[in-house]
Amino acid sequence: MQATHIRALGVLLLAIHAATWGQPTTSLPPSSILPSDGYVHTFWGPDEGLPSADAWPIIQDRIGYVWIGTGFGLVRFDGVRFTTFHSRNTPAFHGQQVAAIHEDTRGRIWVGIYSGGLLIYDHGTFTAPPFASALSRETVSGIFADSAGNTYVCTPVGSYVVRAGADTAARITGLKDPPHSGVTHPDGTVYFIGNGITRYDAGGAPSNLNVTSPAPYAISDILFGDDGRFYVVRLGEVRQYAFLPDGQARLDAVYPCPGAVKILKDGDRGYFIGTVGYGVVYFDGTTFTRPQGLGVQRGAGRQVHSMMHGRDGGLWVTTAGGLYQFRRTFFTIIGADAGLTNEYSWLVHLQKNGPLWIGVGNAGAYRYEGSSARLLKRADGLPDDHLTDMFESADGRMWFGGVNGELSVYDGRAFRRYGTAGASTRGRIQSISEDAQHRIWIGTRAGVFTVDGNHIAPALLADGTQIPTSRHLVHMEDGSLWCVAGGTVVHVAKGVLRSYPSTPDSGFYGTTAMLVDSGRVWFGTYGSGLYVIIRDSVINVNKACPGLGPRIIDITEDDLGYLWINAERELQRVRKTDLVRAIADTTRPVAIDVFDHRDGLRDLEFNMASAHSVQKLPDGRILYATTSGIVAVDPSAVARPTTPPPLVIERVIADDVPYAGTDAVSLPAGTRRIQIEFSALRFESPGRAMFRYRLHGVDEEWIMVSGSERTATYTNVGPGDLLFSLEASLNGGRWSATPLRLRLSIAPYFFERLWVQIAGGIALLGMILGAYRWRTRRVRERNRQLEEEVQRRVEAEAAIRSSLDEKTVMLQEIHHRVKNNMQIISSLFSLQLGNSQDPMVQEMLKESQARIRSMALVHEALYRNNNLAEINFQNYLRELAEQIAKAHHRKDVRIDFRGGPITLSLDQAIPAGLVMNETLSNAYKHAFSPEAGGTITVVTQQDGEGYAELVVSDTGRGLPEGFNPDTVPSLGFHLITALTEQLNGTLSIDGKQGTTIRVRFPTE
């Protein structure tokens, strides 16, 4: 019996598929050229997490989860995450393909499996009810309930009824054929669907309805109305019946519908029809249509298996190709389902009472009229296959510009070519417009032109030059013109041009959008955001509202006071008055609404060929050219829910062991890692939900996560009672009024229990007291020994200090004696000077005397210093400079000291002092003429890298050209070079303007 039932169902689907799959989709055309009532969709297949592309039954439970039966198990879906139950992770499953799902009045989920019997999911556990043991290997193809809560189970070996509140089943006898499913009439009567339709009143005998079937199991669905009529979906048609007084049915109408298998009421509007081969179509009671966005299903996705209405809106459809969710929203998409074989659009224009024109890059343009989309190219009269702009003039004619600079016009009957704008450069046409005198203007890369009669002529300024290249042309009532030229906005009035440049950043690629309103000119850039011209001032709007753009390719104002900003991968909406106030006061907040893939704008990129890549319609809608067709946005229909979504805690995973998510969960001792999985059960833009959670006693503040992050993880929390709180918000609205709370209790180990810890504490305290007494005795003895040792060290330190004082006095005396001996040597040189009449000898003696004095000064400084290891070299230099100045008797030479202190050791102070002695002496002797003095500047500085620098510069005559210190026969320069090497330093000499000698050496 089972094999016969399954085979019959297969024959039904194959027959429908064979009868309808290859028929053209144009038999179900869209309802209008640009409907205001369209659909957007979200698709889930294996790449999106659905375990199998073959999806069958679907329900939404009372909590809000969507349950889907697939070819690879049962799936629970929260809008973001799929949880799959099958034989690999759920032992109760004896088959993979789920054929039926039902939720009973107690909130339990009934699951019918092909060749796997019946399971019931209750509080996280799957079990087979006792009455279903005989069905463990049977196919449960249908589960439904009547108004009294009784549950019906359909199998090939018979149908059963489970009374409400009971767990026992009674077999229904008297059915002519085993039904594959059933439905319940609003009056509570049950109707089984098999080869025919059988009425069943609880407690009564079944009776067959006089609804014929052309083939076994050809009847696939029934929908009852509240007016005594009902629809029966049969092989390739929808039949309308009315009930007669005797309970039988009267056929009123037959509506052929290729591949029809399912029917679902759409409120008071009409009906959704699921088909095999055509996806979902719409039935208004007399005719079938395919509304925009509803016919996007492809391939196996056109084979519909089931449909349902979501609790928060939307139509859910399971197919052989995956899961779809359709919903009406504030925009519709005209793409492949409207007959556009090329969806990559760049231009769009809806003529007044005429067709919709769609430019598709270098492939021509569609002339779309709702029931057909004709692709036109250059051979049909267009200026080029690659259109760059299109425009409708006031007389209803359509103007087209191409990348080759050619222009053509269409009057509704034929095309006429006007020639090329900018023939010398073949400039690409970037914009077409019309002024108040109905003259056509053309903006190209070669400049701006006008159409004068049958000729195209350059548009000239008062000085005879041509208006530069323009992407946008906006004509004002006073005859002036605003246009975009490269990265600059230009205003032309009375033949005079004025530029308004932006202030671009590194990501700037040019000005791409412009909107002129009363007293303001808004313009957008590709990379630098939004600007506005107010009273001749260019203002960067992003400084007041940094979230705009930054890649702006269009700005359009709707009828509600909002600016719609096309930001390439998303649409942004901001109230214009908010922007104006924020420009005046940058502290005022500005709310920006962002619409992107989370709102159904999937796989879209907004394109731009010219200003006419966007069109605002008289009814307020805005058309955008995108990579996926034309998007028609209705600003008046934008409504985002802000009510916090319902929350649920799915489960708690403690050290890889799952626990059902209830109000309280008890965890075993030693639990180290806790994962809390939660969800927000709202399916409209689930990615816009925000969560915040907190584990009291662990988290000091709320932890914020996005809508896709639905797990909280904690490690090493420790034993005790914990409280987890969870809140959510949607679209930036308020947070949940009452947090969802979960109580966690982690049991302690034996040694973590209170009485064990008290007993252990007492024992430990006794041990501590004993150890304390023993330790005290040891400490006292040790203190005595330490006191004796301290006394010995104090006496030794006093002896060392006494010896050190003696040595310090001795070293000071040595430095004093060295200084005195050097003074004696200097005095001997003075005596020798008095006995010598040779000027050269006298000069040599004076230089030697100065060198000895420089060394004596070092020892004098050490003698006066408490620190015998180093001296303050800056103070030493001041004394040295005073001695040298007195020796040379030049009052017209001034010494200027700059820089900071330098500390040098004795080994460095003596050679450094000799260097400075030679340098200063040379400056006094050779830098200045006898008639004119000058200034000698001494700079001392020490950097953080361990180097000291000594610089002597003068304002004198400088060094002769070609001067080389290595070849000069001067002892002074030789000494300076040798001493610098002794210091491991570097020497540099500059004699161009005065003389500068710089010595740099390490101090460490």
C-alpha cells in the first residue's frame, strides 16, 4: 500500500512537471508597466545554510520559529541561524526526508517522515508516540488538526485521529482511498485529500464529495472561503466550487493555470498560487498575473512544494531549489522576471504615459511596456550601442546620447540622428537637458553644446570660450545655469562663469551629483562625501554629518522633505532640515537611515552614467538604475518596525553538553565553559536587530552584539547561582521593556561546600596557630643574630667612611698641587717671555701658556667640586673664555654662551678643554680685523643619545677658499684634529659666513 501511495504522488508531480515545465513564462505577464505593489525576496539554499535545497513542508510555531522539512532532516530557523535535526545528530530519526510538520495546541511539533514514521518534538526532545510504533517505517505524508484540537495523521496504510489532550490514536475507517493530506473547514469539518475529496465529521462516517479527479492524486490542495465557495487545485488548473444544501459541490468556474499545486489566500486581495515550473503566481479570482518581484524563482526554485504566511508579514515558499521569503516593501525591482535578459542597467526614464526606457551599458536600451521588453541598438536608430544619457523633452520626444558623442531623438514613431557633439574630439555625451525656451543642451567631455534647429553648436561664454565639460546641467528660472565640470561646480550667469571647488581628501574622484533647491546647491563627490553651497560659500557637510557617502552618485529630494543619497552600495535617507541645522550647529545630531542588503536590496550596486541614472516620478517614487535592474523606491511606504523583537533562549551548552533553554538551568560541578544561545524571532531584516546581555556578578556592564551574533560565552565562572539577562532592539528603536532572564546554578564540588570549607578552615586555623608559635621563636632568634650582624657592619662602614674621607682630601690636595705646579710652569714661561726678543718664540710661549692654563682650570674645577670624577664643562668654558679674552685684550669682541650644561669626566674634560682653548684662541687671533670686532658664540649641548656637542662660531672674515685643516701648517688645527680623535668624536668646519667649528663626541 505504501509503495502505491508514494508512486502515485510521484506520478502526480511528474505529470504536472511534464505538462508545464517547458511552457513560456510570458503566459503569466506582470500586472502593469511599473506596479506600485511589488515584492522583494530573500533566498536560502545550501550556500546560505539550508541543509538541503529540496524543501517541503513549512510552519511557524507559536514562539515564532520557522520549521522546514527538507530532504536532509528537519530545520528550525530564526532568520539567521539554521538548526538541523536528522539521523546523524538525533537518534529518534529513522529517515531523512520530512514530509509533514504540524504544531498542536500544546505547542508540540509533530514531524512526519518519509519511510520514518512519526515523531513529536517537546521541550528539546524528539520521541515517537506509543500509538505510532506500528508506523515506524511508514511514510507520514500529512498532519493537520481540526478546530477542536484533534490531530489527524495521514499515511499510505491508513489515517488516524488523536483526540485533543490524549496520546492515543484511533484509526479512521470508511475512507475510500488513503489520503495524502487534509484541511479543516471553518465550521470544523475535516476534508481529506486523495484521489478525491472526502468529508469527515468527528464521530460520523466519511462521505465523498463529488469533486472529480482526472488522474490518481491529481488534487493537490483545497482552500475554503467564508462565503460557501472553495477552490480546488488540480492538475494544471484552479477550480471554483460552491456548496449545495445537500453538502455536495457545484462547479462554478475552471481557471487554467499551468503547473498549479498550492493555493494560499492573500488577505482580501487575492490568492497566491504555487506551481511546478513557474514558481509563485498571483490569482485575483479571475486572472493570473506575475507581480514584480514574485517571479524571481529560477530552475528548481520554480517547483513549489508549500507556502505559508509569516507571522510578521511575508510569504514563505518552499521549493525543490530552496527556501524563499517574499514580502511587500517600499521598493520593487524590475529585472529578469520582467523580461530583462540584461539586468545591468545604467540609465532609466519612464515617459509620460509611455514606456519605460532602460539603458544597459554598451548593449543598447530596453523599451519596456509591461508585457514586453524590446532591446534597441544602433541599428534601430540609437546613436550608439553604448548609451551614456537619455532625456525626455517637454514635447514628449526622447533624446539619446552615446559614448561616441552622437545624438539622436525618438518622436514615438521613428529615430532621427542629429550628428556628433564636439566632432573634433568625439566627446562622450554626459548629460542632456532643456531650458525654459525649450532649447536642448548637451554636456560632453568636449564641453557644453546646444541644439540650434538642425545643428549642434558650442555653448559660449561672454568671452567667446566654450562652457567646459559637464556631467549635470540644471537650468534656473532666471536663465542661469548650474553644471558640474570635473571636480568643480560651475554657475554660468549672463555669459560669466564662476567656479565653486570642493575640498577633496585623498579618496576624491570627482563631483558626481548635484541638487539645486531654494538658495542652496547640494553636490556629492565620489570619495569625499557631501557639500553644499550657501551664499557663495562651499561647506563640507560631512564635518557636521560624517556618516554621509562617502561615494555619492546621486542626490534626490522626495516629497516628504528627505534627501535620498545614492551611495553606490546602499541608499541613505536624511531629513534636509536636520542637515541645515547641523551645518549651523555641528553639535546637533543628524539621523541617517541606511537601506542595503538587510532590507532586501541584495546583490545590488547603484550605477551612474549621467544625472538620468535616477528619475523622480510625479507620484513621488524614485527610479534607480542598478546592476540588478531598475529599483523603484516609494518614500511614502518606508516604515521600519522599531518594536523590540520577541526573545528566546534556545539552549545552554556547558562543556559541550547541551541543555534545553528554560527559565532555569542547573549545571554540574566543575563546569568551566558556558555558551548561551539566544535568538530574536523576527524575520524582517533580522540583521538590523541588536542584542545586549549581561551575566550579573560577572559583567560590570551590558555587552552589545549585532543581530548575527547570537551566542554568549563565559569561562571559569565558578560555582553558585547566576542571573543572565538579555534585551534586544530593532532598527535603532527602544530596548526590550522587560529583559529575558535565565537563572543558572552551577553545583559546587564536595570540597567547595560551605560546611566542608568551615571544617577545613578550623583545621587550617589550628595549623596556622601552631606554625605561628614555632615561627615566632625562630624569628626572635634570627632577630638577635641580625642585630649582632648589623652592629658589626655599622662599625665596618664607619671605618670605610673614615678611610674614604681621607682619600677624598688627598685627591683634592693632589688636584690642588697639580694646579699649582701648572701655574709655576706658566710663571716660568712668563719669565722666559721677558728674556726673549723673538716674536715667534714669544707667540709659541703664549700659546703653550694658554694650553697649560686650560688644563689647570680642569684641576681647579675638580678641587672645588664635591664630585672628583666629573665637572660641569659649561662653567669651565666660561672661565676659560674669560682668561682667553683677557689674554688678547679685545674689548670689541663679545662672547655669547648658549645651550645647556654638559658633565664630563677628567679623561674627556682635558682634551675637550684644549680643543676649546685652540678654537677660541684662533677666533680671537684670526677671525676679526684690528679695526672691526664681532661676536663669538659658544654652544654646548648634550642629546638623549649619549653625545655632547661643542660649537664655536664667529661673525668674522671666515676661512679662505679651499681651506683644508689637514694641510694647514698650524699646530692649533693639528691639535684640534688630534684631540677630537682622542675623544672618538667628529670634527666639522664651515668657513663660508664667519667660521663655525663643531665637535661631536660620545660622553658614555
